[in-house]
Amino acid sequence: MKKILTAFLLLSALKLSAQDVQKLHQKAILIDTHNDFISNELITGNDAGKLLSTGNFDLVRAKQGGLDVQVFSIWCGDQYGNGTAFAYANREIDSLQVLIKRNPDRMMLVTNAKQLKKAVKQHKLAAMVGVEGGHMIEDRLDYVDSLIKRGMCYLTLTWNNSTSWATSARDETLHGDTLKHKGLTDLGKQIVKKLNDEGVMIDLSHPGEQTFKDVMAITKKPVIASHSCAYALNPHRRNLKDYQLKAIADNGGVVFLNFYSGFIDSTYETKHAAFMERHKPQFDSLRVVYNDYDLASIRLNELNKAEADQLRPPLSMLIKHIDYMVKIMGADHVGIGSDFDGAESYPLGLDSVTDYYKITEELVKIGYSDKDIKKILGENFIRVLKANKGK
């Protein structure tokens, strides 16, 4: 009888703990700084207002996951350049605005912290615009102005491709000997100054180390890395080294954790390459259908889910990246930038925006305070947004 009572009390405590986690998760303002749904929607035609059977995001699942604020990535690949990239960015923003107009009771466009908090109070998803790739401004300062008017809250200075004024992590790492320059040019420094002056957050997730150093030497505002992980745990060129993490913390900025398996787990890319080789004919067919490498990769994984799931790292690896960055930077400088709908694989258990609570749960388990968890889930973003906007 005593053993039964002990077991009952233990189960009751566990149930209470789960309830407490859910309460904490729902009470926190949950902000994700990077999602690629809008970029994909122009190709797939998927309606985020409905519960979708593919991808990681829709408004139904966002509500279930407690998501309060989503920064939607406005992105195009390097096949777009001067004369086409800016127009494509505007097509994507148009698409986001149409989604908002179709769902006025569920979401609203916000550009500052005051509007953000209003949306949260009204139980609407606060939708924000993040432009991923400096090539979309086409070397023109007036295009920066135009994107600001349309809601741009951050500009990722480069995507994988360099611009004429800033070099990317990919190019600095793979093509460093052949680049005409590394880091910021004079135009790049003008753009950084303009972003500072206009209250647009500078996103350093994709730029190379020299660009990073040049920005940090001149920025007057806190910077962000909207979707990055820790290089010390996985030495991928897209991850941030310790000196970079410390520099962002010293600057008052925030690094938002990317969920992509390839940035979390150092063994993933080799395993995934073998998977792609095994399914090359199927992938080639999907690429013809979608005319997009990333979407074809995502669909390939969905069609071969059992096999693809075997490649995924455990959730504990993602938590280690969060914990490592907190140890290096402090809890005031870490957040969430999932990269949902922008990659084919995430850690086991993180299948969609319904699963954010699992991160809250794991942070509670390893001893994080409610205060620090709330900072990581969203308060750090609000602080850095205010520091840039001035309101």
C-alpha cells in the first residue's frame, strides 16, 4: 500500500509539473524570428489559414503551439539579382499582406514593440517582415527605404551569396582566395549606418567573419543573428564562433537558435548526402515539379519519412546549443529562430510550430528559471527591437 501511495504521489507530481510547463509556455510571449512559409507559398500555393498536412507552419498549428509573434522570412535565391530580386521580395510581402487580410481576426502586421504587444493582447499572431539577403536591395539605398515602409524589421546582410558590398560565410569559407574583397565596402558601411539610423535590426546569420567584424566595428545599435547555432558544438560555416557570440552579447544583441539538423548535429550532412544519393531519381523528379532545391528536399523527406527520421538528431542536441550559448553569452542574449519551412530536417520531436513547448519543457528540466525561459522565448527579441526602433 505504501509503494502504491508513493507511486501515485510521484505520478501526481509529474502531472502537475507538465501542467506548470504548459502554463509557463502559454504565459510567455513566444517569438520565432525566422520562418520560410511565405517564400514557399509562392510556389506551393498553400493557405496558412487552414490546417496543412505538409510543412511546419499554419495559423491553426501556430495557435496550438502558443506562438505569439512570427517574423516571416522574405527570401529569394541568388538566381535573382539586379532588376529582379527587389521585385520578388515585394511579391512575397504582397503575399503576406494577402494572408493577413484574409485572417484579420487571427493576425496583424506589426513593426514595433508597441504594436507587437497590442497584437498579443488581442490574441492575434503578430506578423513581422524579415528580409533575408542583401541582394534584394539591389545596391540601392532607396530600396532600403521602400522595404522599411513595407515593414522590414531586419535585414540579413547576405544570404549564402555575397553582394557587391558584403561577403557571405559561404563565399568567405569556400571561395576566399578568389573574392574581389572581404567584408564591407564603403557602400556596405553606408547601408549599415542607414539601417542603424532607420531602426532596422542588422542580421548577421549569413555574413562571413570579415563582414561580421566590420559590422561590429561600426554599428551603433544591437545586432541579431536571426537563425544560427554554436560553432563550438558543430563547426559549420553558418554557425557562430565563441568570439562572435561574445561580441554580440557585449553589443547587447541576441542570437536566435536555428533548429536545422545540419547546424545542430555535425554528423547530419554526411548522412543526409548518402540519403540523397539513394533517392536521386526521386529527388530529380521533385526538383522538376517544384523548381526549387529546398522544397524538393523537404518533400523528399516527407515521402520517405521513416528513413529520413533516422537521420534526425535528438532534441537534446538542440538544447545543448541553447545551453552552450547561454553559458557563453548569458540568458539575455539567446532566443528562438527555428528556420521552420526552410529546411528538410529538424531534431526528433520538433515537427512543427505545435512543438515549441518541448523546448520550454527541456529548459525547465535542466534547471532554467521561469524568468530566463521567458527571456529566451521572446522577451530578448522585444528588448533588441526596442533598442533599434527606439520605441
